[in-house]
Amino acid sequence: MTTKIDLSFAFEAEDPTDVLLQFEAAAIPEQTLGNVTCNLGDAEHIARVSAQDDIGERIWVRTQGRFDVEYSAEVELNRILTELGDLERLDTHDLPGETVKYLFDSRYCQGDKLQGFVSDKFGDREGGAKIVAMHEWVRDTFKYTPGVSDANTTGVDSFLERRGICRDYAHVMIMLARASAIPARFVSCYAPGVEPPDFHAVAEVFLQDPTTEGGGAWYLVDATDMASANDIVKIGVGRDAADVSFMTSFGMTEFKEKTVTVTDDAAKQG
Amino acid sequence: MTTKIDLSFAFEAEDPTDVLLQFEAAAIPEQTLGNVTCNLGDAEHIARVSAQDDIGERIWVRTQGRFDVEYSAEVELNRILTELGDLERLDTHDLPGETVKYLFDSRYCQGDKLQGFVSDKFGDREGGAKIVAMHEWVRDTFKYTPGVSDANTTGVDSFLERRGICRDYAHVMIMLARASAIPARFVSCYAPGVEPPDFHAVAEVFLQDPTTEGGGAWYLVDATDMASANDIVKIGVGRDAADVSFMTSFGMTEFKEKTVTVTDDAAKQG
Amino acid sequence: MTTKIDLSFAFEAEDPTDVLLQFEAAAIPEQTLGNVTCNLGDAEHIARVSAQDDIGERIWVRTQGRFDVEYSAEVELNRILTELGDLERLDTHDLPGETVKYLFDSRYCQGDKLQGFVSDKFGDREGGAKIVAMHEWVRDTFKYTPGVSDANTTGVDSFLERRGICRDYAHVMIMLARASAIPARFVSCYAPGVEPPDFHAVAEVFLQDPTTEGGGAWYLVDATDMASANDIVKIGVGRDAADVSFMTSFGMTEFKEKTVTVTDDAAKQG
Amino acid sequence: MTTKIDLSFAFEAEDPTDVLLQFEAAAIPEQTLGNVTCNLGDAEHIARVSAQDDIGERIWVRTQGRFDVEYSAEVELNRILTELGDLERLDTHDLPGETVKYLFDSRYCQGDKLQGFVSDKFGDREGGAKIVAMHEWVRDTFKYTPGVSDANTTGVDSFLERRGICRDYAHVMIMLARASAIPARFVSCYAPGVEPPDFHAVAEVFLQDPTTEGGGAWYLVDATDMASANDIVKIGVGRDAADVSFMTSFGMTEFKEKTVTVTDDAAKQG
């Protein structure tokens, strides 16, 4: 399946300002990119650096005045899809070193706070079946509600509030997973079914990979159910939303506008 | 200079339990290790994995009953020492990809909360001179006070409280640095002057490296002034204390005892 | 039924220090006091002031050195007991002025955070039946566990943790009630069944009083189930634990010891 | 001096909803009211109840559809004005019972968090001189900035942020006072110099009353400097902003519009 992404946004900085951008579909084995165009406005300085876990890139920009970004790409997804509920957990002591940080608490995701709840509610399941049960609980309990959360809203706030947007759903899924010692990270992404069209965010959990002996792999979980593993185009990953903002400004900027369009084959031919 | 480390500790787990340990002096270029002995108790499973930023290792243990750790090592430090106050800052847009995560907020270190304070107080300085001024401010303002902080104490709490232990001093230094867009991380370490003898924690900030063209390097800052860059033996690094606990238990364990002895040449011959 | 209370405690202040004490059974209509003895140590200054909602008194003490408190009393309880589940709610707009503050958020009890949860879980019930359902939910979900909470633990923390002591149970009950616009306050008290013997804390909610036309009354709820409305001797009330500490020191004091003994008729003759 | 107040606002409730209003100039000795008109829309139920500390009244409304409030009044202020800096503190142990709750932490004002700061910064002053120094520190350090705070912003947040609106300034003043054991409360009010015209909020502290033997009185402090004790018309008081919202809705309402006009003699004749 091919997913077509069109993005444009702009901001304005009165003074010369450093801005960090991360909006491109990541060039990773499971995502084959084609027809990529990325037009960045004029800037004093532009540099690409690798992003977290080497998934995707960030772009440093130093600019003044209006800065426009136009990006489009076609992405062929060749992700191996799996029935999450069938996957076993990896024993904690078998977790590879690079996944360990995703067990620990982060700015927005304090998994330790939910250990009592997770043990009561999901204590009788393990691995993928536990993640599926958590996903279902979030689906049944939460109401997708724009406007109730902001950049200060933590996963604990969202867990209590039972409302929020994709970012908040992802935070809650991540906390639930970490609370039972399953590594979980935050994925910023594109997906065709997002309504209203915008960037999207989902969780990713680390479970056994049935195709390797004793190994593990990351599996996508979209607790909002707006996207699924076979139509999510990853931009980047991090511990939570603090790590993968599409734009971080180190100084005053005024955000101007943003248009995100994501379509897949079916939609295009439909 | 050679630093001699002796560590022993023990814990007990009634049921088979996964425990993550990180206590060894890291094998990194600036630290030459000799006479290392590491005796671990009997365990069902022991595995080493690389630690954060590939500095040092973590040890996964699955064990039941009493588990003893005996570790000793001699470490020759060949760290290049620099007058921090002379170092320039790296332009934010020149920061390498792997340092970016140390600009962002973490569990215990929300740098964004201190931006107003940092801009008022330290806005007239840059780079190393700013870090030195922050260090001096912490030194003058804080009182080293065991018993007022615990595992729930955040950097914001410590900033307000103006008291705490090495972990809290490091959190405050990290927040101050991040609040002015200087990458800062948490370093767990050994140092001879720590009183009472125990593990130690300091901050590390990323500034220009005068020996390379346009490059940067990490520089140690111990706001408690108990140690200095030429006698700190690094164990591991992370975003804050959440990442580099010497022992993280995934299940119930009872901690038994701990002895840390760190001496340097002078002390040994004194 | 007569309840016999014996209390002794002591503290020491190096410098002259102001201390606020609140430990006496409140002289209120539902509690008839007899054989009261209250011996306070020597102090530069002792003054009694009325406590919150005019329930009980606080004692201001200015003292230096060791200060001993010996208190005993016999309390006849003539509280009207009611089946909570039968009580109707008072319409919010009929709440008397003095109960309104107990609808609002306080230091430890942010009821607003639980509105989503309360509406999902208890939305189909009203008044006393709702309080009974909340009490049962806490009873079924929480585990009485000393040592997991401290003076920083909020009701939100306890709600997530699902463990704690009487203070934490009371905070959670108060938040649940406030989240559905039922006034709720914190009651510090004595009760014979408390194990280990100590001061106790329960919640109190404001519901319809079936004996008056359109009026309301406060009803005790002990979510720990260690005490019941017919054996609780009230000391004082407040918005949460911040308001009714038995001892608040305005300066450094060292707490020495405390013995609380509470027995009722049955126990004495048993 | 006479202050003229004109207020109008409206809200709409789809379903029958309970709403609590508190917007009238309080009828208290220091404020003589004249030419009061208060037109409330049609409602199923309207009831007045006394407000906190018996200062002013709250109005319970049960209504559906659009509800309009039109209020105007002329207020003669006969408040005794004092040079705050000359006032002595009341010894903590001499504080009357009804002021004690204003020493304790509340939802938005955790004075205990600032004890270290207050002791370092203002430890060499007492009473009114200390309050004046705190006021000056806030004036010099903070920048009045609409849009950076919201209903979740605590006094600790504002203290760190060093920006905010009147509500935030009041919270910080209250915390600073409580941190040195001076009772402090939140006052919602009208004042002529508020820009843009709106409700206003200030702090009030309890210090010695030089006109009575050993007694105390409440004194207004507006850290924003937009108003002063001789032109503030009190509406109500509470522990912090949680207690004195001009409108609290127990159900969904849509706020429509609000106009606040406050003029004093000088302005009217100017």
C-alpha cells in the first residue's frame, strides 16, 4: 500500500531564531520513500541531525522572518503485521539495552504511578494479550475530545480525565505498558484516517518477535483506533511527546498555518 | 591519578525477581580500568547490556533469595581538564543529534519551568561562563541536607526547597542549563571526597570543545563541590536520576546493606 | 456508648517555638464529654482558639525545651445514626453557604480531576446510594498499607496508588464526593478499632437530613472500615489533612513519642 | 471616594443547570453600598447564601437557556488606610482562630514550598516591612502577561514562571506570606485602574492592628500595583482562586460575554 503525504506549514521569527523541525517520514526498512520533495524557506543555517534511536532525522534551522516548509512524499509500507494478542512478552531480564530507557518514567509518562491499577486490572494477562486488554480498556473508557488537553497535560492527567487527543491516548497506553515492565515509546506519525487531518501520535510496545529466537520487536498500538499498524507512517520516536514535537522553537516565533493531507491507495482511487 | 573503588551490597528477593544493576566504572576512553573484580551472587540468569549513550553497562539479574555484589576496581583518569568559564557555547543549531534529547524535559528535570528565572538571573552570560555562574548560584543558595528529599522529589521541588543531596543538586544544575538551551545530563559516579561515602551524582553539560573545529564535548559540573572533574569516575549517564539508579527492582526485594569506599592516590599515600 | 480516650505525647524545641495543637475530643452536641483531664507542660504562652467550623478547639503554645501533653476523656456519643444508602442528595442549589467551600478543590483533594471517573463509575446513582457505592469501590480496590504515603501524598496520588492509610482513604472519599458535587470534609478523630492504635481520619459528606424539611446534615464515612459512625469521636474538621494536623510546628521541634489508647464500653468490660 | 461599578454578563445552559455566582460588592463595614441594581434572568430557582468568612454573598441559580446578569452599584469606601511597612507582625501564637486556616496550604497556594526561599530572601525583616519587601520583589521580578496562565496554573508555577495576571500575582503574594507564618487570603474585587477592565484579584495579609491592644486586621496588597487599598471594592475572600470564582457551573454552560466598568470620582469628573 502506498501512502501519499502532503504537508505545508509556516512560521515567522522577528529575530534570528533557532528552530528544530522533525516532520519527514523516516527512512527506515519498513518504509520505502518515493517522490520526496522537501522545500525549506531561506535560512541562515540548515543542518540535519539523526533523531532518537536513529529513526528519522531532525532539521536545525536558524532563520529570521517568515519560513515556509513544503513537504510531500509517497511511502510504501512493508511492515510485518502481527496479531498483537498472540505475542508473548519478553522476560524483563532479556530486554536489550536500548529498550531499557523505555521502561523508565519520562516527563509525561510516569508508569510507576499506575502499577497498582495495572496489577489489579490486567494482572491476569501477559505480553500481547495484556497490551490488547489495555488498548480495549482505553477504547472503552476514553472519549476523543479536542480542547481539554494542552502542552502541560501529563499522562496521569489524561488517565484521570479519560478524555483527550491522540497524544494523550498514546501517553496513557505508554504508562500502562511501562507499569507492567513492557518497554513503550511514543511515535509521531502520519496516517490517512486522522480526522481532522493533522499529525498523529501512537504508542509502540516491545514484545517478543516470533520470527527470531528470543528476540523482540516494536509493535504499534493506536489506542484512538484512527489508524492501524498497516497505515501508520513513522516520523520519529521518543519517550513521550516532549521528544518528538514537529517544531521546537528556541526563541519567539509566531506559528502561521499548517496543512496536512494524508491519503492511501484506496482513498486515491476511491 | 588512580582512584580505587570498593563496593559491596546485597539484597534479598523472596520470589524469583528481575533486577537491573548499574554500578561499574564505565570502560570509556577517559577512564582506564585495572584490577577489576566483580563477584555476583548466584542467579538464574545474568546478562550484560549496554547502557545509555553506550557509557557503561547494565546487568540484568534474575534471582531469588539473597544476592551479593562485590566489586572493586582501580581507575586511571585521563580526562582533559578545562577551565569551564573559558568555554564558549555551541550554537543551538550546531548541536549534534545525540545531544538534542538532553535539551528536552525529563521526569525530574523540567528545564522549561525555569526559563524566566534563568533569563533574569543569567541572561547576561553565555556558554561556560553561564554554567559557572549557575554553579556558583547553587553553591551560594543551597544547603546540602540529607533527609529532605526522596524518590518523588523533582528538580522543581529542589529548586524551591534549596536543600537536598547530590541527586537534587544535579537535577537543579541540569534544569538551569536546559532552560538556556545547553544540553545537560545526569551522571552517576564514584568520587573520593563524598561524605558520607556513597555513590555520587553530578551534572554534565555540552559546550564547545576548543580542541576541535566547531565541535562540542561534555563537561562535568558538581554543584555540591564534593568532587571535581579530575576525580570523578563515571558509572553511567541519563536524562536524570530516573535513568541511572544503581539498582532497579522489577518486583519486591529487600535491600540489605551497602558499603562504598573510594580513595585516590593522595588519600592512599597520605 | 462511652468511649475512653487516653493520649500522651511529647516534643522538644531547642529555641522558643510556636506550636499549634489540636487533639481534644470536640465539645459538640453529639459528643458529651466527661472526666476530662488535660495536662500541658510549662510554656511561655498557651491560648485556645476555636477550630474550623467551630468544631473543637486549637491550642497555641509557645515553648522551649521538652513539652508534654497528657490528655484523657470519656465521651458519650449521641449521634443520630442513619442508613446512608437511604439518604437523598440535596440539590446543589439548596446547599447552605457554609458547605460550599467543601465543594471546592483543596491542597490534597482535587475533586475536579476525578469527574470523568465518577461520572462513568457512579453516574447512575444519587445521594447516599452514590456515597455507599463509592465507599464500596474504595473498600474493594484499596489495600490498607502503612509506609507508602507521606505528607506530600495527595488524594490523586492515593487514587492512583490504591494503597495508603486512613488519611489517604479519607482523601479519596472526599475527592469522589466532591467530583459529583456532594460537599465533603476531612475529620480527624479517635476510634476504638484503629489498629495500630493512633489518631484516625475519616470523611464526612453533606446529604439530606430526613428529619428536617429541605435541610441537610453531615454524615461520617470511614472508607477503611476500621470505625463506624457510632464509635467515632470527632476532634476537628477541615478541607483535608492540611487543616487538622494534631500538631503543627512553626519552627524546629523534635517529636518524642506518642501513645493513643481508645476503648469503648464493650472493650472495657470484655 | 465613590466607586461606580457596572457589570453585565450572560451564559447559556442547554439543560437545567446549577450555577454559583459571586459578583456583588460585599456589604461590609468598610464598604457603603448605594444605588444597587441587580437584575438576574429568569431561573427555576435563585437563593442567596453567605460567602466565605461572611464577606459578601453567593447566589445559587438553577436555570436553563440564556441567563443574563446586570449589576450596578456605587460604593463609598471608608477603609482605614495604613502604611503597611510600619505594621508589626502578630506573634503566631496570638493569631485568632479564624485566621489559622489562612496559614495552611491550599489548592493553588502551597506556602510550605517557599519556606527556604522566603527565609533566605526576607529572613531579616518582620511583619509589614517583610510584606512590603515581598511586594517589591514581586513587582521587580514579575511581568504582567495575559495568556501564559490558566485555571491549572498554581502559585508554584507562577513563582517559577515570573509572569501571569492578577490571580497569579495574588497567589504568589499569598504563598510568600504564608511561608513566613503570616495569614494570607485571596480577595476577588473591583478596582478602577484595571486594564483591560475586568474583575480583579489581590492578596490580603493579617498583621497587627495598631488601633487595638494586641489585635490584628486584614490588609490589602496588590502586587500588580494596578489598584491600592483605597480603591479596591471587595467581592469575596477565600484561600485562593478556587474559592472565589465569579461563576462556577455544575454542568455544561456556554459563557457568552462579559463587560466590567469601574470608575471612581476622579475618573468620572476627569
